[in-house]
Amino acid sequence: MSSPARTNILGVGVSLVNMEQALDQIDRWIRGRDKTYVCICSVHGVMECQRSEDLREIFNRAGMVTPDGMPLVWLARAHDSRVTRVYGPDLILAEFERSKTAGHRHFLYGGGHGIAARLAERMRARFPGLQIVGTIEPPFAPLNQLASAETTAVINAAEPDIVWVGISSPKQERWMATMRARLKAPVLIGVGAAFDFHSGTVRQAPRWMQRSGLEWFFRLVTEPRRLWRRYLVNNPWFIWAVTMQKLGLRRYEL
């Protein structure tokens, strides 16, 4: 199975891709019926991998680990100047646009009550002809309850090409790794808050903040109680760890 080249960022292999390359790769997997999953990787994801060897292995087994956060994009561009941000909310829209002609079939797994259904309704209106063949809005529950035989049967019966997973990270990555062997769909993609953004449930940062690497600040201000630790603890440690790696004072194996 083909997979894009990667760069080592603190032991996580981040794919050297831009949006068009990511879409082309997904299309090749679907046409070849290759079974894989895609992790959308931010600074938060890299730092979670520092705390869990199991999670790091899940990221590194993925068919593609896209540079979601601008710090990862800037680091990856040192190896390939063509790299651009492949942000989960943008990827799902770009793939839906391509699917109007490619005919890809989609399943939405995630979101709170009513979110996946609302997202499906909005996307069908925005992309006429888009095939969203099913939705599941899972309860807040442990992974072993979410990765159930019933869920497997419902998704497989719908015969999607892509299963979009919109639950919190790193639970969504663990869900994809657990469900990968059970699901017939070629591609599973974890897109986190994309369901909330595109269903109109949560506001997105302005584009200028996204491009300048300040989206984290917007999200911190809008959801401080939930996200303060993610950004105010993770971000300084990420800068320190990357500096140590760049200076050759710390080695990280893939």
C-alpha cells in the first residue's frame, strides 16, 4: 500500500503532503480498496504521543498523518517546500467537493446529539449529489463500548468508502485503530471538531488566525475551561522539545 513520505517530529511521522496530494492519496486507496486510516495531527496530538507509547504507535501505523497545525507545517516545509496545512475541517469539505465527481460514499461517526444528522443535511445541500450513506452519534462512553459489534454492522451495511470520525482526540485515533480490521471501508479519517464547526455548533477561528498559527488562541478564549491545559501546558513543552531535537540533544525514533 502506498503512503506519503514523512518527517520525524518528536517521534511522530508527519506526512509531507499538501491538500491536493492528500486527496489524491485517499482516492488511490479507495480505488485500490486498501484499508487504512488517517490521523489529522496537531501539536496536541504530538504531545499526547509523548505521554503514550501506544498512541504514538497508532499515529505511526496510520497510512497518512497530515500536518494540521501550522507549527507542524513550518517544520515539515524544511523537508518539502510544497507542504501546506491539511486541516481536518478543510479536508472534509475538499473531499466532499471531489466526491461529487469521484462518487465516493461517506459515513459520519461522531458528534453530540443531532450534530452528525445536521452535518449530513448541510453537506448534502452544499454539495448536490454527495453520498452520505449513514450517520451514528455515539454516546459519551469508554472505547470498548464505542467499538461495538453493533456499530461495526451498521457501518459495514452502509458500504461507505470513507468513515469520518468526529470524536475527541486521542479517543478517535484509538477508535480507528481498534475498528480498522473490522470495517470494510477503505479509509477512516479522524477529523475531531470538524463535525461541530460545519454543523454550526461551534465557531471557527477567522482564516487569518488559522494561517498565522493563532487558532489555538481563538479556541482557548472560546473554550477556556476545556482547553487551557491543552494549549498553555502543551505549547511551551512542544517548543522546548522541538528545540532539543533540532539541536541534536534529544533523539526520537519513529
